[in-house]
Amino acid sequence: MYVEEDPHTFDTWFNLMVNNKLLVSIKGKETAEWFLKMMQCGSRTKETYTLVRKPSDTEDVSLDTIKAVRPW
């Protein structure tokens, strides 16, 4: 049985967070979920991995929410 994916999920960006810090942004829901699963399976530490949908270009982003990137 073939299930067609929602075409919007291929263009959606997700942020992969490690302990609430941005590791990488990934395009596409399936790719992001696969990457999250692989990170969780390969981890032997107590790191917390989460996916957060990135705001689209049409969504308003407040300047207060933008923070400078700091080294881990």
C-alpha cells in the first residue's frame, strides 16, 4: 500500500536540539525523524535529543528571540 506524504513536510525545516542547544537544522520531516532516531540510538550518554519545527519565512520572528551562537 502506497501512502502519499504531505508535500508540505518535505519543505519544512526542523531543528535538532541536544540538551536544548541547536545542533543542526534538517529539511524534511522524515529525514529529521530518521536523524533524531539515529542520534538517540548511538548515544551512550544522558544527552536529551529533541526535534523542534523551525518557524517558516512567513512566520514572524521577534528580534528578542534571536541569540548569538556560542561555542558549546
